[in-house]
Amino acid sequence: MFDFVYWLLSYVVPFLAVLTVIVFVHEMGHYLVARWNGIAIQTFSIGFGRELVGWNDKHGTRWRLSAIPLGGYVRFVGDMNPAGGADDEVIANADPELAPRLFVNKNVWQRIAVVIAGPLANVILTFVILYALLLGYGRETIPPVIGDVIVGSVAEAAGLESGDVIVSVDGYPVRGFEDFQRYVSTSPDRQVTIVLDRSGIEKSLDLTPEVTEFEDRFGNKQRIGRIGVSRDVSIDDLSVYRPGPVEAIGMTFDEIRFIVQRTVAFLGDFFVGKGDVEQLGGPVKVAKVSGQVATLGIIALINLTALLSLNIGIFNLLPVPMLDGGHLLYYLIEAVRGRPLSMKVQEMGFRVGFALVLSLMVFTLFNDTIFQHFGILR
């Protein structure tokens, strides 16, 4: 019994807290833009399945908390399901007052705005969290100076020397040695461009970090990049950098741009056969990571929420029917053609999209619970 309670509090509760915040913000993005465009909204649900708690607002929207807390949806009047399939009977028989407020009767640009609002809301949540943490806590940093260069390493071959001051990596400014480590470690087997300052002279070097398997403090194995440099750190080297409100905006945008670029590169690796399936994770892995991060404190969990929110926003923009990106693709084609795709083509696309999303969910769940537990992929 004690083990179950510990598991519940350590893993399930942090995971559901993070997921609920992210889903609520995502769906609220859809909801607000739909309201601004005069669209009739039937349901706003956190979770799926049987309703646990619910109420109707003055606009006729049913707000509900459902039994399966693994997602959520906004359902417009005239939609037959959370995936957005149209209820032709409701649409055909809609009274003249309701018809202009149906989602399907809005112009294509209004529908595009509603669809893109969910992922955009996730990006905004990430920005707000990172910006607030930066202003509130600043950044603990150490000077970005190379200490030792390992003989025979990638760094030595590329020409890095002890005492070099790192200026940027792939165009991302390096404000501390921790930035340099992060930019390199997230680029395993991927070329990076390093700009450095050597005795007042700026130089640019290209190198490719070697792939190394790293085990974090929780025992999770990660595939990272290393180039063979180190730096001794004393207490005098540590400092807290507190940017002003304007500078913090630029730093936050840099951070978001970095996360997006690395996420896209990570996904791109799978299309060229370089991806590591062990790095993919579904609900079980996210729950595990959420629980582990929660042990580091509330700030670490908030940081994780920001990272997951941005990644969910990116994932939802993939041009796969069933996702926001699939709807967006259909509407963009409609905007170019001047008329929508046939219902037969759309339905075929949704079936393919459903199969892809379901396959990915099954694979990641299997990877979480079977492959990683027994080490089958090693």
C-alpha cells in the first residue's frame, strides 16, 4: 500500500499536474480565438470519457472535467467528435441564427487562426514561464573559457586551445560555459560552428561532437555529444546573472529558438536513419521524468512544463491529419485552391493520420514499458 501511494504521489500526480496545465493552455488557445471569431462552442473538456464535473456558462458552452485525464478538447457546435469530424445533419438543419456561427461556415482564414491558436498558446506559455524564471531567479553561470583540451579529441583536431573564450555556437550566443556544454551535448554526430575569442582575435571552427552515452543522476541513459574539453570550477567562478526586462526577452527568444531547432533536428534524424528510438518517450516516460524532476523542486518541474509545452506545440503542427497541423494543411490547400478538398480525400487523410498517431502512441508505450525495461534495443 505504501509503495502504491509513493508511486502515485511521486509519478502520477506530477505528470497529471504538468499535463493538465499544458492541455488547458492549448485548448484555451483554440477556445479564445474561436470565441473572438464568433464560433459557437459546445464543449470545453479536460480529459476524455465520462464527465466527472461540469457546468454550462452563459454562452452555452459545457465546461467539463472528464474521467480519463490524458488530454482534452474543444468541441464546436456541428462537430460530431473531438477530432473535428463534421455532423452534417446538425449543419444542414441549423437555424438561420446559428448557421453563421458554425465553425465550418467561417472563412478559411478564421479556421486557420483557430487551428494555429492551440500550438501558439503552448509557445506563449513556454515564453511566459522561461521569461518569469529568468527575471525572478536569473542564471547561475561561469565564464565560457576552455580549461583543458583532451589529447586526441575532436576539440584538439578542430584547433580548440586552453584559454579560448567561446562566443557562440551555431549562432546562439554563449553567456557561460554551461551554454557551451548544452549546445554541444545536444548535437551528437551533428556538425556545429563555434566562434571563439583567442587573445582578442575572433576565430570560427567547425567540428562534429562524438556520440556518447551518458547516464543522468536518475539512471536514465541519454545520447549526447562530446568534443573533449573540460573546465575546473571554483566557488569564485560562479555568479548569478540577472538580465533586465528587455534583455530577458531576447534571451528567452534565443532559448525557445534553440529548443525548436534541436527538436526539429531530433525528429529529422529519424527520417535519415540516424535517430535513436530509445530517446522516444510516451506517457509512461513523461510520467517517469516528471516524477524524477519533481524531486528536484517546484522550479525544476515548472521548467519541465515549459519544455514539454513547447514540444507539444511543435508536435501538433506536424502535417498529419488528426493533429492541428493536419487541419492546417487542409485549410492552406483550400486557401490556395479556392475550395476545400473533397470529403472523400479528407476522410482518407484522417484515417491515415489516425493510424499514424495510434501507431506512434503504441510504439512509444511499448518502448517505455518493454524495450527500455528489458534493454531489448541495446
